[in-house]
Amino acid sequence: GRGMLGTCGVTIGYFAMKHMPLGDVSIISCSATFFVCISARIFLKEAIDKLNLVNILFVIGGLVLIVQPPFIFSTENETYSEDSYALYAAIAMVFSAVCIHSSVFVLLRSMKGF
């Protein structure tokens, strides 16, 4: 499971690097750490204190402000209009950060006792 998730995450990362600005890819992949906190709360019942919750909200807000997806911001972004796969790459990177990377770390934490 862990190897398959890692392979999917790396493949999505390379796809995104080809079609998106490197800064956007880097910001989205680095935000995966904060989604691990949410996944650990859901699946492992670990506590999230108020400071971490505020921090997560700031990261998500900053992520939206930096990447500026065209379906939220009405401004025309050249990256997403020139490359038809850029929007799909952005959505795939967010999916990878939220689901794939966080699942890998939750799996590792749940297997700690084995």
C-alpha cells in the first residue's frame, strides 16, 4: 500500500512539474504536512490543539492565495490558459497532498506497533 501511494504521489508530482510553475508545485507539496494533521485526527483519533487548527486554516488560505486557481479568481492566469493540463495538474497535486501523502504518513504511524 505504502509503495503504491508513494509511486502515485511521485508520478503526480512529475506531471505537475511539467505543466505548472515550480513554485506552485512546491507550495502544494509542502502543505501536505498540515493535511497529515487532519488525517491523523480522522483516522487515528489524535488531538489537534487550537493553535494547530488556526495554523492549518492559514496554510489553506495562503495556498489558495499563492496558487490562485482560475475557478476562484476571475483574473486570467496565463499558466492555466496556455497549458490545458495545468489546471488538471493543480487539482491532481492538491489531491496528492490531501489524500496520498497524508495517507502514507497515517499508514506509517498506524504500523508503529508492528
